[in-house]
Amino acid sequence: MNIELVQFEKRNDSRGNLSFFEVDESRFFPIKRVYWLYDVPKFSSRGAHAHKNLRQIMLCVKGSLQIKLDDGYSKRDITLNDPTVGLVVEKMIWRDITDFSSDAVLIVFASERYSEDDYFRNYEDFLSASKVP
Ligand code: TYD
């Protein structure tokens, strides 16, 4: 499956922690959009879609949540609960995001501007498209 967990820098001193990454194109894609999810009710589920072309880096900067990933062939279940770990999700991966802790904040860095045309919101449509050779 086309995902990767990346470890970001962490600078710690008596004033607390600071993490960062730079958009080095040999490592990451150029970022055109940033959005974030927060105050998600305990039993809510987000996502439930795949993207035709969009690539994303997901970073849970506070709290914890679960991400279920499915590329049409295999499934992975990832816990994000570390503000120094980013999940890189390439295109054509269905995701369901659940189990948000009450303090969870998920920030997403995206390779493209928002376009509803880039979404598969129907799982069967995604599955058929993922099987095209
Ligand atoms: P939605 O895709 O349903 O959120 P999620 O996949 O996280 O559950 O998006 C919710 C609404 O926000 C929907 O009306 C589309 C809009 N939206 C934007 O306008 N810009 C964006 O960058 C994103 C991610 C969503």
C-alpha cells in the first residue's frame, strides 16, 4: 500500500517542544492546501472517500485517532497519536478516520486545491477504479 510514516524533527528544551518539516521536493510534494479537523464528536467518522490524484500528509498534532486505509487490495489500520509522526497517503487510497479523542486535532497538508471532482465518495466506484490495470 502506498503509505509511509515519516518522523519529523523535534526540538525540546525547558520551554517545550517544537516540530517542523520543510517542503523538500525530493521528500515531499509541493503543498497547495492545508486543512484541519478538530472538535470531532467521539463516535463520528470522517473521510469515507478516496482521491483520484490528491496526495496528503496527515499529522495528528494533538490527541489520537484511527485511520483505516484500503487501496482495493489490502487494508491497514494506523493509529496517529504522535505530533512528530506524519502519515503520507498517496492517491487512490480509501480512508475512514474514527476514534477521535476529544482533544484530537488532525492537520492535513494536501498536494492540490480542493476539488470535489477528485473524490470517490462511493466505495464500489473506488473499488472498480482501483482494479483497472
Ligand atoms: P468532507 O470532505 O466531507 O470532510 P471529511 O472528508 O474530512 O470528512 O468535507 C466537509 C466539507 O468541507 C465539504 O462541504 C467540503 C468542504 N471542504 C472544503 O471546502 N475545502 C477543503 O479543503 C475540504 C477538505 C473540505
